[in-house]
Amino acid sequence: MATTVRLISQRRDFQVYLLEWYSKQARQLPWRQSPSLYKTVVSEFMLQQTQVKTVLPYFERWMATLPDFEALAGATEAKVLRLWEGLGYYSRARNLHKLAQQLVKLPQIPVQPEEWLKLPGIGPYTAAAITSISFGANAAVVDGNVVRILARLTADNTMYRDSSTAAKAYLALAGAMLNHTHPGDHNQAMMELGATVCSRQNPSCTTCPVAKLCSARKNKAPEAYPCLTPKKMEQVTVVRTWCEQRGKLLLHRTSSNSRRLANLHELPTPAHLGLDPAQVSQGELLAKRRRSITRYQIIESIFRTKAPARLKDPALIWVPIKEIETISLSGPHRRWVSDLLRGK
């Protein structure tokens, strides 16, 4: 508590140090060049749970194809998903699409975070980021980067269940530290500092603009903060089938009701084909791939399989191999299919 009170008493120095650093060290990112509301919205959606370096090529391609809200609102969902393919968390793309369709119908674009919270895909962080950057709203952003900065500045030893819980706890402090004269720049500077200097591991304390205000640095233990309960990872194994005949590949289209992968194609599981996974696993192993999603470590094995003569699942589709590039696959399956086709 004492360190929090002391930090708030030093907020003016903090604000000055932070913005001076940001004005000199901010990365030249495409959404910061000739900024617009549309660029800010698209970038904020893409950057949710995704690193800047991953987002950059997707953002450039997106803007070249769908340059404004009107173009996005008029696009088909298939086109939107194809542009998003590989970024994951596809509900973001669908919500962005719905958001554009609602915004173009409004007589006036809302400017306050409370109004944006009523729109598809908009949570407290996104509402604060969009309205502070685009309209100068006095709303503080709190994401993992901001949590890390504030936890280290105050050397907060509170053990939080996860980053989301910590974000809620730090919202008041973030608001108290917000520069009301330049809220958008302040928020961007906080995110920039967390991404480039106050990193999770090996933070660059010697180049940090607010190092002299940091209690964790004084304690020589910045990496100890924030205090988050370790995730318990669960291992999941998945068997996939590779059924190919007459120049076509069998794929499974995910239900439109699926929360993450609606209408995307993936390699079928034995269950989709009505086959026994143990029997399929005795066939030729073509590839084994590992990936992580939230708290799951997933191992997926792809076996060459002969498809049953009759397919009962209507979501199973024979796709001509020469047309694979025209349909939407989930990111990992796009890579796996491409790798296996190249290796033929």
C-alpha cells in the first residue's frame, strides 16, 4: 500500500518521463502512421493475445484488401476469415466484421468507452484503447504489459490467480497514473514500455525511463513480479486422418456454432469418419505436430487413412487439391496440409 501511495504521489514525474521516452523510442508501426479510427480498431483486435511481429504482415494485407469500415462491412465472412487465417482466435475476426456492420449503420460514431462496450468484440481494455487513442477519452488501458509495469513499480506481492484478475485489481492504479492531457499517447507508451523494455524476462532496467521510480528494481528482483499463480498445463493428444483420392483431399468443416473455429476447415478425426482411432493409428504416420493453446499442450498425429465408401457426416468435404488455397483452414492445419503436399 505504501509503495502504491508513493507512486501516485510521483505520477507527474512518471507521466513526463514516460511520454518523453515514448516520443523518442516509439516503434514506427503501420497503425501509428497516418493514424485513423479504422487502423486503431483493426490493430487492437489483431493484437489481442498476439505479438506485434506476428500481426504486421496480416495488418498490411488486411488494409490493402479492406481499407475502411465500409469495405469490411460489405465483405463476406469467408473473405474475412481467409484474411485472418493464421492469427488464431477467429472469434476476433467475426466480431470485427460484426462491429464494422454495426458502425456503418450508426448516425454517429460513439466516442466514449461506455458506448463502445455495447459493440461486438469490445471489452474494457479495447474500449479504453480505441477511445483514448482516437478520441482522447480519459480511460486507462490495463493488459498484461501494464500489469507487469505497475506490479514492478509497486513491488506488489499479492498473488493473483491469473493476468485477468490482476488487470481488474490494477485498473484503479492505472487510472490514477493516467495522463489526462495525452491519454492516448500515455496508453500507447505504457503498452510500448511493457513490450520493449519491461519485458517478462530479462527486462532492460538500465534503459527504462521510469526506473528511478521502480520499487522492484530497488529490490533487484523485477522478474519476481507480477505474482501470478502458475498455470497447470494439460496434455491433449489428437489423431487426424489424411484421406486423399483422385486429386482431392478430405476435410472437415467446423460447425458455424463453434466458438473458435466456426466454418473453418481442418483434417478430420477418426470420429468424423466413423473409424476407431486405435485402428487409424496403426496406419502410416505422416506427421506429428505439437502446439499450445492457453493451458493445453496439444500433440496431433496425422495418419494416412482410407476413407469409408459412405461418409455420414455432412461436414466432410472432398476438396480438389488445386483449390486448397481458396478455402479457409485453421492456421496450423494450413501449414500441415501445405507441408504434406509439398513433401509428396
